Amino acid sequence: MKVLNDLGIIIGISLMYAAPLMYTSLGGVISESAGVVNIGLEGMMTIGAFTGATVAYFTRNPWLGFLAAGLAGGGLALLHAIACVTFTADHVVSGIAMNFIGPGLALYLCKIFFDGAAMTLPLDLDHKIPRPLNGVFSTDSFWNSVLNQYATVYIAFLLVLLVWFMLYKTKLGLRIRSVGEHPRAADTLGVNVYGIKYLAVVLSGILAGFGGAALSIAVVSNYRESLISGQGFIALAAMIFGNWKPQGAMWGCLLFGVAQGLVVYLGGTSLKVSSQILAMIPYVITLIVLMAFVGEATGPAANGLPYEKNQG
């Protein structure tokens, strides 16, 4: 019975930590499907995490904080789109800039709103994202450990389905994928290439902002400088592992979620495992996955390539 309960705890923790990665990885899928590399997801997660925690604290409404986080991430993504789409800047260089701007802006605003502090004030438990199935299962049961999750976990899985449907079953999705594969051919068929790229990049920022908020107002109760520390890059690795597909990205994020779940579980046991070694596990798995799959994964043909309408 104890083994089953321990398994339930590991699965529950894994789902909780996989959800923020899923939002962000889905954002990467959308952006890169339209041909815009977005390694700035880390910065967009960071500004989303700060904005979500701050708005939730002052309004005492976690859902307003969650929505505001998406808008903040989308705003930073708009800067990335302007640089890459309008001014044909190098996508990687622009993404790196986003990863500096996001944390820097978050820290600056945090010190303004919270009297010089480098973290937001913690949310009351009543003002965090709710757990819709809280109380449905007995407290110490396997199912309670697995299914008594924050609403953001269920929304993340729903978004996987919605993004898949949008990309593969709608005209908009076809246009996004055609722009990512052959923008000039799409242009000749009347597709607004610039408009599609802008839309995809902003959507990626919104989803990354949601991912940051899923950490700051669900998994924990506030924003701090170290809250987003590599999750955006892990989400990118999950996207590559998933071959730029929503369902594949989901499985990649669940893999990294399991790694984090094991870290948390082992850290709470009597096993004498160094905390530094435990902290390394998710990042080591990221490197192993990239080394194992990056050669086999093939992204959109025009991914990362600048497009200028009037050039042949």
C-alpha cells in the first residue's frame, strides 16, 4: 500500500511540474511551426510568472493574474516578432535578448511594487489557483495524490488537444504550417505571411506567460528571481524531443516532469542523496534527450530563416 501511495505522490508531483513546461513547449511548437525560432521562452515565462503573482496578489484573484501573465508574455513576444519578422533580425540573438529583458524587467518592476524586495509577497492559499477535485478522494489515497491537481494542470492537457486541433484540423493551422515550410509559396496563394508569423509568435509568448504563472500562482505562492531557472530551455528541449508536434511536446514535458517528481520525492526521503546531485537531474536528462534525439528531429523547413516579401 505504501508503494502505491509513494507512486501516486511521484505521479502527482510530476504532473504538477510538467504543466508549466507544457504551456511553454506548446508555445514553442506554434512559433516554430510558423518559422520563427523562439528561444526567448525563458524570458517570457519569467515576466509571466512575475505578472501573474503580482496581479493575483493585488486583486486577490488568481485567474486575473493568470490572464495578465499571458498578456505580459505576449507583450514580450511581440518585441521578438518585431525584431525577427519586421526587421529580419537573427532569431537566436533576438531570443537571447528576450531572455535578458524578461528577468531584468521582472526584477525592476518587483522592486517598484514591493518596496525594493526581489520577490513578490506570498499569496494566501485561498488566492492561489484552485484544485477542482479537492476533497473528492480520501486524503491519503493514490487517486488523491494523482488527481487532486491545480486547475492549470487540467488546462494544460486541454490545450495540447486544442493546439493539435488548431494546427492540423483548421485553415489557420494549415496556414501556420505552410508559412513555416515554404513562406513564399504560401504568399503566392494569398496567405498573409507576416500576419501569421506575428500571430504565432505572440501566441507562443502568451502560452509561455501562462507557463510562468502556472509556477508562481499554483505550484508556489509567489515570484522570486530563481523561480524560472531553465524551464524555458527544458520546454524547448521537450519540443524538439516531440518533433515539433503538440502531442510529442506533451510527452517530452511529462518526461521532465517525472525527473522533477523524483527529485522532490527523493529529497523528502531518508536516502542520503546530495541536494546538488538531485538538482542536476532534470538538466542532465535535458542534455541526454537533446543528444539522443536532436539528430533525428526535423523541424519546419523555413524555421529560423528570414523572409522578405519582395525578394525572389
